[in-house]
Amino acid sequence: MAKKTKILLFVIVVGVLTAVISYFKSGEFNLFTLLQAGIIASVLNLLILLYEHYGWRMLLLKFAATSPNFRGTWEFEKPNVFSLTQLCKYDNLKGGNLTVQQSDSHILVNILWDGDEPSELRIKSPTAVNQDRCSFSGHFVEHPAESTHGFGAFITFSSRYPEKFVLRYRTDHGVTGEITAKNRKPWIANNIEQAKKDSIRLPTLNEKVLFAMRWN
């Protein structure tokens, strides 16, 4: 059942309870909540949507958030990637950047390999957070062959070291990877050239504001 439908049903139930309680108290039914159920549900859905994309990373509300904030472009050095089917390591991988777009409940990660084609997630995946692990799954696309594989991944993080995390993943064709990300920048790089160029400079106030205003 869709979240919007659940909220509407919840408002209707509250409206029925309010009407029954008001009848026993005053002898009249208070039908305001029932009659305005659609409007009330729409307002609640809007507030939830705004929290999902903005509120969860605000200072006063982030302690109620489901997920830690990984948004931005991160650097990583030579990763540890191994093929279980071919029993070999991917020694040609030098490093690169990770871009993370995120809401409180979903995450989208793209890997920009240095000197190679990027790998990406085509679908924004739901996240599950348990202690210091954020897990998710989805479809992993390798370029330029456009080969698609399912994968499972989790991010290990520590609230003591917010500027670093470790991404571990395994695809359904036997490739496992471990990437240590650091040096976050407040923007989403479109390609490896842009990521490398911007990694050596400090963000401007305008860039920080624009990044804070991003939907994800």
C-alpha cells in the first residue's frame, strides 16, 4: 500500500474516532476531520516529503533521521576489488570518486573510476540502517557494455569520523569490492574530470547554499 494511501486512511480513522468521542461528550458528531480528510492528508504528505528531502539533514531535526548524511562527492584511492568467478583482482583500478545523492530513506551511488568508464546505480535504492551500517541493494551498471547486475552493499561509518566511510559491495556475478571514501565536497560531480578538478579547491559559500537546496 502506498504511503499516501496509508496516511489518508490514518486521517479517516482519526476522524471517525474524533466524531464518536465528540458524540459521547456533547451529543453531536464533530465531522470536521472526516470532511477535510483529503486536505489534511495532503498537508501531512507534503510535510513528510519535505522532511524526507530537507528536514532530515537540518541541525535541529537530524537526530530523528533514519540515515546518516553521505551526500556529496567523495575521493577514494586504489580500491580492493576481486572477482570470485575469475579468481583475480582488478589491479587496473587506480581510484576515483564516489557521488552520493540521498534522502532520509533512499540512496543513489555512482562510482567514477579514474581512467575507466563509470559504474552506476540506475535505481535509487531504499536504505536500512543498523548501528553503524547502512545497507542497500539495486542494479549495478557497467559501461561501456551496459551490462547490468544485481548487487548488495553496505556502508560502514562512525559518527566520530563523519568525513570518512567504507563501501563494501558484492554483485550477482561474483565481484566484490571495498572502497574507502574520504575528502567530501558539497556538490555532485557529473564526471571524473570534473571531480578531479574540483577536489583540490575549497567550496564557496554559494556552492554550499546551492548544495543545501538540492532535492537529494
